[in-house]
Amino acid sequence: MQSANMLLRKIVRSSALPFAAQHGMKKDLFLLSRTLSLSLCLKQDKSCEPSEKLDLDEWKKVMKSGLQEEVSETVSEPKELSSLAAARETLEMWRLAGRAVPEKMSEDQLKTFMECPSKSAKKKYLKFLHLKELYKKNDKRKAEEKREKKLEAQDQASKTDEIKKSPFVCLWSSTMDKAYNWRAAQSMIFGQPLVFDMSYEKEMSVREVTNTVRQLVLSESCNRRSVDPFHIHFCNFKDDSLYEREFIKHYGEAWNKLLITVTDQCYTEIFPKDKLIYLTADSPKVMKTFDHDKIYIVGSMVDKSIKTGVSLARAKRLGLETAALPLEKYLLWNTGAKNLTLDQMMHILLTLKDTADWKKALEFVPKRKYCGFVNKPVKELKKTLDLINTLKLGKGREKLEKQFVKNYPKRYKLK
């Protein structure tokens, strides 16, 4: 009898509950079906065991709570799944409409999307996820490009190593180095001296000193490869200075083997003053021709703030002759200061020494600083430049000039 009751309970639980959950039946029907089926079982149990009593109220409470849990479990899962599917369909519609929607979204992101309180909040959240996805794709693309470039660089390096290891290239480079060194050694005996004044360390920052040394390294390599190199002198060079530390970084052990003269003495103690000419852009005198009997001095200074008059003042204190390159005489100067880098000065002086042609020498001036070479008299060129500046600036320049003439008639005269 007990086994029959248990079988009846299983049949009721397996058949009535799912059917009711699918067709939306009320909870009272569950209770009624269970009470009817179980009442029959209880009546039959009473016939067998009349002494046993059962509290129906407590039994109803227990059955009602169990029924609510089972129904909630069976009904909540389809609702959640249906809401996620609806959210995915909404996202697909927005994607087809051309809105900023990410391509992939996890379930947690979908739940966060559904919990957004308004439509604008949902759009902002989707835009955030879309941008995040784009950033990830961009980073991945950059990493792949970087990896490809690295592989290409390794391939090129391997090819260059193979070329360098070839016996012909090794023989050619060694013979050329010997030829360059032989010229530099000859210049130390017979060459024209060129002095670099190394006394400007206090006037520069660490970065400016680094740039100065880099330009001096380029100047030395350019001089060593020229047909008729200068005998380079680094004067006023202090031991354990910032100059020396930067040179050692660049040259390493080859610093002590360079075919140049490095001394802590001043150039006035080594050479006669009447042969020294200090090249500075602040000089009132203009250099007309290159003199092979003179010794030119170049200040080893790179100043980002354009400190005017520093090298000119030093030359005047020492009582030396000064000169400036004739940039305005040969070039239509446009913008910028007339200061050149040390390697540009080296190129210009070497070209002047070899060819004595100012046009060839001044080709090493950066082309952003001038419009072209002078082909007309200077007065006509000034008029054309004034006309160009007037057209660039407009009528405001003319008004300012007229106002300036009224205020200062003696200092300024209109042509």
C-alpha cells in the first residue's frame, strides 16, 4: 500500500506540475490536485493505521512553500533567457542601423546593458564598449606592425652582416679608413689649424652640451673624410669636464686615438694673435674671402635661447679680430637667426678652402632660412623683400610704418 501511495505521488508531481507551468494554471489548482490525490492516500493509510494522526494545516503550509519554489525555478529561467535574447536582437538592430555597438558582448555586459535606467544611458554604455573594443583592435594592430618591423629589421641586419663579412667590403673599408687616417695625420703636420673654443660649458645646460658634442663628432668625421682636412684643435678643454664625458660616450676607447689636438691651453697661448680670427654671427665685420694663412676660431656652443654677444664679448676681451659669414650678401634671408650649427660651419669652411666659391659653400645653410641666392643689387633686393613682406602682412604694416615715421622722423626715413 505504501509503495502504491509513493507511485501516485510521483505521477502527480511529474504530470501536473509541468503541465500547469506551461499553460499558466493557477496555484490553487496545484493545491487542489495535490490535496485530492494525497487525501485518497491518507484515507487508505488510515484504514491500515487508524492510530496515526496528521496536522493538515501544517501540511498545507509546507506544500504551498514547496510549490512556490518549484514554480519560480521553472518560470524564472525562461524569462531571463528571453530577456537576454531580446537584448541581443536590440543590439543587432542598432548595429544594422549604423550605431556604435560592439561586435562581441559577454552575458555580464548584456545584463549591465539591460539594467541601464534609460535609453541614453544604454547608448553611452554601448559607445563605451565600442570604443574599448576599437582601442583593443588598434593596440593589437600596432603590436603586429611592430613585430613585422622588428622581423624586417632583423632580416636587414642579417643581410648587412653578410655584406660586411664579405672579403671585398672588409678590404675596401679597411683601406679607406687607412687613407682617411693618413690624411688626418698629414693635416696634423702640414694642415691649416682650425680651433674650437671649448670654454662655454658654464653658459649651457646639460642638454645643450650634449647637442654640442654631437655636432662636434659630425664635424670631426666630415673633416676626416675631406680631401684637404683641417688640423682640429680643441682649446680650453678641461679634464673630467662634461665635454669629455660626452665625447667618451660617443667614441669610447677611440677617444684617445683621434688625430686631433686636445689641450687645456687658450688659443692665444698657442698661436699669435694677429693670425687669429673669431667667427661669430654678432660680428660687425663681414668675411669677404677665405684666408689660408689665418687661423679661424669657432665657438663650441649650442644655445636654444639664442644668447647674442657671448662669443663677440669673449673675442673683444682677448683683443682678437672677429668676422661673420656674408649670409645677407649672398642669400635672400627669410626667417630665423643667423646662427649655424658646428657641422654646417665645418662644411662651409671646407668648401671655401677647396673651391673659394661662396655659393657652393652656402648651400649647406638650411634652405628653410633663405629664399634663394642674390642675383641683383642689394638695394633692389631690399625693395622686393619689403614688397613681399607687405603683401604677406597686408596694409597693417604700411600703417605702422607711417605711424612710426610720424613719431620718430629722424630715425626712420621712407624710401
